[in-house]
Amino acid sequence: MLLSEMVRRLANEENLVDDGSEYTLTSISDYTTKKSYSISLEQESLVLIRFTFFLRNNASGGTFGGSARVLIDSVPVFATGYREAYVETGETKTYDYFFIVKLASGSHTIAFQLS
């Protein structure tokens, strides 16, 4: 039963959003929504959410940091925690994240926030 269910789900796989854009936060602030997506699911589905969070120092070298989180239908479901880096000007510290959520059929809003 489990195997047939997994095959059925893979047969219905689709790419809901593919956004390679960079969204930045250049000043200290509380969580700020940088991008929000509306998706519509015909049936209950497993949704893979993947994003890259990076710290880039465009000023002088030094310690700096921040965090990111994901909200689904205005509810926080994932947070990176505070990430700190000491890098020279122009260097980037990169973190890749992914997680899977099970969502009911219908419309959902997925928001990405930075702080």
C-alpha cells in the first residue's frame, strides 16, 4: 500500500514555483516579508520547500548576521535561527535549507521573511 501511494504521489509531481531571484535586507529590522507566493492544490499534497539563505558583506569586513523564516498561511513553520558570519568585503556565506510539509487541498500562501 505504501509503495503504490508513493508512486501515485510521484506521478502527480509538479513544480509550483521556481524563483532564482535574490531578495536582500540591508538594515536592521524585525522579520520583513521579501517574497510571497500563492499556490493552489487540487488534492492534499506533500510540498517540498527549498531556499538558499546567504550573508554577503558589501561593506567593510566585520561580523554581521541575520535570519530567515517561512510562513504558510501566516503561520511560521520554519526558521533558520540567527546566522552570523565574519567575512571580508565581497565574500558570501551560504546556507541551503529544505523541508517538506503536508498541505490540504485548496489555496495557500507561502511567505519568505528576512530579519
